[in-house]
Amino acid sequence: MMINSQEYQKSIFLSSSNAVVATLYNWTNSVGEFFKLRNTNNQLSSENTELKNQIIELQNKLKVLEPSITSLNFKLLPENEYRFISAKVINNSTDKFQNYLTLNKGSKDGVKPDMGVVSSEGVVGIIKSVSPRFSVVIPILNPKIQISCKFKRTDYTGSLVWNGEDYRYANLVDIARHVDIRLGDTIVTSGFTRTFPEGIPVGIVEDYSIKESDAYYNIKVKLAVNFRTLTYVNIIDYLNYQEQKQLEEKNYE
């Protein structure tokens, strides 16, 4: 009654009310934009994966058009036959000695154990187990797995191992003392395993040392992937995995 009968009080109330309402609208709009952004990120991740698959298909077609050095035949190298499956990280640990990731894709999406997992930054890990709609990944932040890597500059190979201390770093082992190493050297996958194709970023050399009596370097690698902010990944479906696995298991001791 006082507000309706007094013009001054009425104007003050209305201006204050408008400010409150505007604040509420702004907050509501921000919440709406947040959920829209999440949907947009999901869509962009799927589109990015589709573009990657198209790039791989085009690269393979170009390789088919390149004549073999030893003959006039045209062929596609079998290790290049793979595609990506997009997924989102829905659970993640980085502070344990044995860390794991959970993804929102499973066997219904074509995901199988032993598939490689990468992000836009580099190598993430390997699929451990799957259910119809989910999968668990052993990341490189877990000493249970070792990734075959090489120096991009020199092609010398070694194995990446996590020591359980810092989620930002891992160690590159089995690099002999005669190898030329430089700070900042890029480390990529070697292609010597069925899990990852050659050339996927792993990290860069942060530090290295060797004792007079040692035959191998102690190499500290700063990982390409930031596991604390990891959200979207791609699962590598190597189409010739089973054929290569069966042949190697039959002949390798």
C-alpha cells in the first residue's frame, strides 16, 4: 500500500525489482549457456572424430595411388587400416599408483580390449575391459603398461614407463648411452605394437642423465597429455589387429 501510494517509493521498488529480475535472468541465461556449451562440445568432439576418419581414408587412398618401389602394383599398407571411435571420459584418477579411466563407449559402439586410446594432444592409454555401454582404460599413468616409443628426430626406440610419482611425467627406458639425446626432443609412438600406429605424440625430453657405469640413459619425459583436464578421447580401431595378433602369437616366443 505504501509503495502504491507513494510515487518515490514506487520508483525505488521497481528499479530494485528490475535489478533483481535482471540478475536472475542473467544467471538463468548463464546456466542455459553452460548446458548448451556441453552439448556443443559433444557435437564438436564427434565431428572432429569424423573428420579424422575422413583424413585417414583420404591418406590411404593417396597411398594406394603411389606405386610400389619394387613393382608396378598398387597397395595399401595393412598397418594403416584403422579408424577412430569418439568417447568421453566420465571417470578419471591421476593421484594413485595405478590409475584408470572410464569412457562412455563400450562393445555396442565397437570398442574392444587392447584398443589404443588417444586425445588431440597425444597418447592416453589402452582399453582394459568393456561392457555394452562403457569401457575402462589403463592410462600411461599406470606402471602395468609400457608404450613402445621412439625419438622423432633419430628413430631410436625405447619403452615409456610411469614411476607413480607425477602425472605430468614418465620415464623413457632402454635407450643406450651412444644415442644422441637433446633436451626438447619429441617422443612419438614407434608403431612396433598393434595398439598404436606410428608417429602419435607422447611427450618431449624434459631431462636426462647417465652414470659412468651405466649402459642406458635415465630419461624424463614431459607427457603431451594433461590428464587432469582430459575430457574427450578417440579410441583406435585397428582393423587388422586380430590377424596380426594371431600370427605373432603363433610364431613369437
